[in-house]
Amino acid sequence: MGSRKVTSSVSADFQGKHVTVAGLGVSGIPAAKVLHARGALVTVVNDGDDARAREQAAELEALGVTVRLGDGATLPEGTELIVTAPGWKPDKPLFTAAREAGVEVWGDVELAWRLRGPDAAPWLAITGTNGKTTTTQMLASILKAAGLRTAAVGNIGVSLLDVVLGEEQYDVLAVELSSYQLHWAPSLRAHSAAVLNLAPDHLDWHGSMEAYARDKGRVYEGNRVACVYNVADKATEDLVREADVEEGCRAIGFTLGSPGPSQLGVVDGILVDRAFVENRQKNAQELAEVSDVNPPAPHNIANALAAAALARAFGVPAKAVRDGLRAFTPDAHRIAHVADVDGVAYVDDSKATNTHAAEASLAAYESIVWIAGGLAKGASFDELVAKSAKRLRGVVLIGADRALIREALARHAPEVPVVDLDRTDTGAMLQAVTEAKRLARPGDTVLLAPACASMDMFTNYNKRGDAFAEAVRELGS
């Protein structure tokens, strides 16, 4: 960890500046409006030219913004800055042209960072492959319990532009950031930040695991107080070592084991802090009990420790950590207990859309009938199945890429019974739950943790989880 005084050049003077906004959508339209209102000469470029895009274009053109539909590849003449939607890949011809012309590219997060006022609330930033949203919401709950004015914002669905330009005043913000957002946010400097974990994801966008990790690691750049990392995931600690931070910033680990100095961890069912205490070589501060974490699955306890570390870095008292964790309710479809039927628990973790998330979910239960499958997004399932084989009572496979999981099961868990459902209609989930019930024994958990995306059969993971819950209720009745 390179300690040096890090300064960020922040400029928000857009008067008369030629700015190109890449992409309409949820971030492009607000960015175009904000820039136009600040006197920029805005041109929006967009790949698509459908009815929705034309409607959005008409709205912007009425304000005096130029919009070019069906041409997201060409750099408009005179462009001095590009503000891009986070999903636009770095290898697009527009950005190649920008690099050749020496034009900077910002994302909407960078724009929000530049537009903050002089007394703006500091950011506590969270990224990682899995657990970002839950950890961000836990952190906001803890900060609120400490009496601070705060909000959970960013990739969580609340626009940072709206927050920094809104009238509401905050003491501190809990900010979820994706790897895409971090890639396009060069001057972002958080008060403190955490990388929860790193596993292969979005590699088609980043181009390699190294590039993905590098973008995640940007969250640590210029941190003032704490870089929070996962002791069990060495890659996160490596990112801390590589970061340039402000002098005095500390590396703070979190672990499900007993913590060393400058770490938070678990001792005899108690979450404890050995980082933000006097004489951390000898002393520890009790923060909360494992039972205060909802649900108390191992990966969720890790989320709670990361949230607690960021809150403690901001000076929050121990009691607020406990009260905030107790007050926190997780979003739907994240290891949500649906019902008990005939002594079997039915759990919806439809949000487990990749192997890393599914592995964490499977680790939370002893004897499982696993419902899995969907769109694999290029994933391999061997490691997941090998690690989880001893917990599996049976498996029910659904979705387009289920054969990949079936083959991994044949290699690493050949004795586990597998039901392969070759249907993608709306009744498939009810059949999957019915088959799972047949395989399960009292004391087992039927777990929907698909390890895959949902779009082959469902609009999104929420709809998939809803279908599971509805099938369980039908079973129970």
C-alpha cells in the first residue's frame, strides 16, 4: 500500500464545453440533462434506434440537446469530453477514437464525484463480485443507527447524480460500485472502501481476470482512513498492497475466524473488532452476536463484518453496529426462507446468479436438495460441485445450460441423484419444486441457488424467485 498524499483534480466547469454522452438509458439521460443545465453543448450518441430511443431523443431534443441515434461508434466533431453509460465496453470504437484524440472518458459516477459541492458527504465505497448490495444496505442501517444522515446509493439503483445534486443533506453515503462504474471513475477518492471478494465475472466486458481485478481495485485509490479487505481472499489484500492511498490510511481485514490486530472477526459467536480500539495488540471490542445477522449464513456474516469495518472507520460506536445489524432486513431472493413443508426448509437464493454466490449459499446448509441451472455466461461448475458434493442429497436441474452442471456432477458427485428437467415453460418451476420434495428428507433444505442467470426462462432473478416461492406455497397447500 503506497502511502502518499493523494490529491484529485476536480473540475466541474462545463460552460460552452462540447460533451458527448454515450448511451441513453438510466444514466445517460440524467447526465445529458445535468450537463446541458450547466451550459455544456451536449450531443448524445446511441447504438439503438427503436421506438423507445426515439421517444427519449425527442425529450432531450426539446431541451436543446443534439441526439444521434443508430451511431454510437463515431466521435462527434469537437468533442472535449465523453460521459458514458457504465455498460459501454472499453473496446468500443468511440473510445478508441477518443483515446487517439486525447479526449477523457468519464462514467456517471465520475460526473457525480466532480459535481459534489465543497461540503459534500464523504463516500464509504463497497465493491466485490458478490454481496455488494447486502453489505451496502447493512452499512446504511448501521450508520442510521448511529444517528447519521445517510443513504444506500450507486449501483444499488439510486443515482449518485440525483443524490449529489439533490437538496437533501447527508453526513456520509454508503456507495455500492460495480467494476464497470469504477473503470470509468478515475478521480474517485473514497473516505474508506472495501473489496468483499473476487471471482471471475463480466470477463467478456473487462477482457481478462487481471483487468477485472484492476478495476475493482480502483476503489482503494486515494482512501483516507481504511482499505477493508477479505482475509480469506488473498486477491483483495493484493489490491490493497497495490493501491496509492493518503498517508495514515490503514489496511483492515475481516475474517470468519479469530481476528488478529487490525482485523474484525468472530470469537465464540461474537463479532469483534481488533482494528478500531486502543491497544489492538491486546484488546478487542465486542460489536454484535452472530445471531444479530440476518440470515446468519457464513457469507452474510462476512458481509456484516465488512459493513462494520467501514462504519467503525467512520467513527461509529459499537452499539450502533449491533443495532444496525438487528434492524437490517435483506432484500427478497437472497437466502430468503420461504416455508417449511413436512420438516423440509425451502430457501430462495435466486440472486445467486454465478458460481461464487451459489458456493456461498450451499455452504450455509448441511443437507441440500439443490435446484440449479439457467444461463451459465461462460462459467465452469467443476470447482463449485467438488466443494459442495458432500452436502448434496439430490439435484434438480433446469434451464438452457443445465448440461454443464450435470456433467460436473457426473465427474465430482456421481452418487448424487439428479433430475434433469427438459422444459422451459412457466410450469417448469412447479415441477422442479415437486421433484425436489420427492428427493428431500425431514431436516433437509431445498435450495434454489441457480449459479446461473435467469433470462433463458424468466425476465430476471426476481421473477425466478417469485416462481419458486409460488411453487412452494402450492406444495404446502
